[in-house]
Amino acid sequence: MNPTKSGPTGQDALVADVPPLTLDPLLDKAETRIVVCCGSGGVGKTTTAAALGLRAAERGRRVVVLTIDPARRLAQSMGLAELDNVPRRVPGIDGAAGGELFAMMLDMKRTFDETVEAHAEPARARAILENPFYQSLSAGFAGTQEYMAMEKLGQLVARDEWDLIVVDTPPSRSALDFLDAPQRLGSFLDGRFIRVLMGPAKAGGRAGRKVMDLGLAGLSRFTGAIDKVVGAGLVRDVQTFVAALDTTFGGFRSRADATYQLLQAPGTAFLVVAAPERDALREAAYFVERLAADRMPLAGLVLNRVHTSDAAGLSAERALAAAELLEAGDGGTAGSEAGGRAAKNLGSDGMADDPTGQTETGPTNTSGPELAQPPSRRSPEAHSPRRSSSTAPPADAVAAGLLRVHAEHMRQLARESRTRARFTALHPEVPVAEVAALPGDVHDLAGLRAIGDLLG
């Protein structure tokens, strides 16, 4: 197959060669313990994670969905008032197969606190938790969220209470930052500045005072400038924090490394989620390449919000030509009949939802109430033609407007097909599951089930 082949025929053939992604076998396999959904923002990633968790639970597995994204949409779609750092059971699922569904949202600071309390002696843990530098670090230091995501995932695996853990990652390229988190935080705590500050606490006694004098003499001007910006006592707080954390951090690093290895194991599957848009698929290509470089097991690509049409046989060009005949009003009986037949076929075959709508994942509504209503009951703005003629009958004007909407929709389908073909040309080995666009957002379990049916 030549990936550079152009034209609709080449694109269709290229896409047709891509292996389909069917997720039921993956969800049903007892060996699958972790599914990680990653992708750029606004592509339906959280909804996909929730739908997969619901489907796996209703097929008999005990599932927890962990979201790192602070958005509240996961809780809303599952009928929960809120999510926090504790798994909450989701009501209303079909438990006939014996499965259960839980959901939770990462609380970065609480996870850090729990980790310190669990892996440090009480006095040392109290010293760390009360330290001002630790409080700043745990609340918003760069990389802490991703590091704590690794820690929480490791905790869930260690508890061995779940058949399957579905992880919904933050949007954009930061979705893969948790893979780097152990190394990044380790580099910070192993840095030269931190090592100088650790010296006095490690040495102790007279030697400690000498190291203190030597270490801080060269840093006095630097720390003086910092004190003016962030307040006095920064160096002292950092020293106290690092001295208390010194033995504890080794456990942090080893657990994070163990979780990293778990993500590389056969029981883990990464799903890249994208929309059929240029930027989203460019990010998806980045994710695919990064996962391959880190030897992470990629299950495939979930392509959300794909627009379809049951009247794809009527091309954009033919629809526009028929619309112009109807609007001109001078095509004679033959022209009017041709335009009328095109509009009639379009209405009887059905048409996809508004091509400009921004929807979540799910099946396409191909015969909405707007099209089913007689012309007199439609909104004046709906399907209005770009130009009209006083000689065109009202029915012809409505038909012409409908044809123009269909033409624009077919153009959008062509753009999506070209964008998808570019990704496929770069990564023909990646299986793909397509989920058609819904006419509205997913906000309940019924909507999640519909998406799960399409993915499964």
C-alpha cells in the first residue's frame, strides 16, 4: 500500500487496511488489570474511560475508574454528587454478571500526605507534614500531580481489591508526564542545591556546624535574595524537610519505579483517544510514538466524534448543483424535478447531525425531529439557503437549504477522512475503533452504555 496515494479512493483503501479495535476481549481478559486512557483535551477521554469502566463492570468485573483530571464530568455522568480520593461505589449499574463499579478523583495533596504517613515513623511523618516547604511542594510543585498519580495507582494495585483499574489522565501532552515523574522528582531532590542543604543534617555535631558554615557561606547572597521574594526561613524549611524526607524518599522512588514497570507489563493496555481533527490526531501520533519509545503496551486508538451520513451517495457537488437549480427558479420543470428528487432522497435516506455541532461520543442521530417537522414548524434559521430567489417556491427554498447543509456535511466527512488517512499513513499498525458523534453531551449511565456498546 502506498501511503502517499491521494484522492478519496486511496484514502478509503488506506483506512480500510487498518485493523479494527474491539475492546470486549481486552476488558474480559482476566490478565488485563490496568487500562490507561490518554489524549489531548476535549476529545472525550474522560467519557471513554467511564464508558469502558461501566462496560467492564456490567460484564462481571470489579472495576475502579481513577481520574487525574479535576473536571467534575465523571462524577456527574455516574450519578455521584462528587468524587474524592476514596473510591465511591457507582449506583444503578446492572450487576447481573456479578461486577461492581467504583470511581474516584486524585487528590494530590491527600495522596502525598497518606504516603508520608504510611512510610515514615510517626515523629518523622509529623515533621514532614508540618514543614512549610513540604506544604508548598505537596500543594502545587511542578510534577507532583503526576508523581502522586503513580503513587495512587501503585496503592490501588497493591490493595488487590480490583479486577480492573481504568485511569483517565490529564489532557494534552502532560497526560504522559506521569511516566517521567519519578525521575523528575528524584532529580530535584538529588540536585546540587538540595545536597548542600542536606549536608548539615547528615553530618551532625561540630562537623555539621562546619558543613553548615561552608554550605551556606557560598549561598548567603542567593538565599538572601530568595528571602526577599518568598520570605525569611526558606533555606531552613528546605533543610528540615529534606532531612526528614531523606530516608522516606527512597521508598517513594522504589514504589514509583515498580509502578512504572507495571505499566510496561502485559497486563496493562494504553488507549490513545482522539477526535478526527488535525491537532488532536497530531497529539495522538505523539502519544503513539512516545509509548513505543518507552515500551508501553498500546492497545489502539479510539477515534471519537466521527461524523457519518446515511446519504453519503449524494456527493457535495451534486447536492450544491441541485440546490442552485432550485434557488434559481429558472431551471424549468426538469431542473425543479431534479432538485426535488435529490432533496427527497436526502430526506428519506436520512442525514447526520449538524456538522458544526460539538458533541461527545456516541451514535449519530440521522433523522432528528427538526427534519421530521413540516416546513411551517421549522425554525426560520434552520437550513436556510445561502441565496434565494423571489421566483423560487417556498418548498424549493427549503429543499435547497437542506441540500446545502448536506453538502457542507459531506465536506466535513471528507476532511475527517483525509485527516484520519494521514495518521494511518504514519501508524498503519495501530488498531482503531470509531465512535460516531452524538447530538448532545453524555451525562448519565445510559449514554455511557451506548458508547460502551460501540467500543465493545
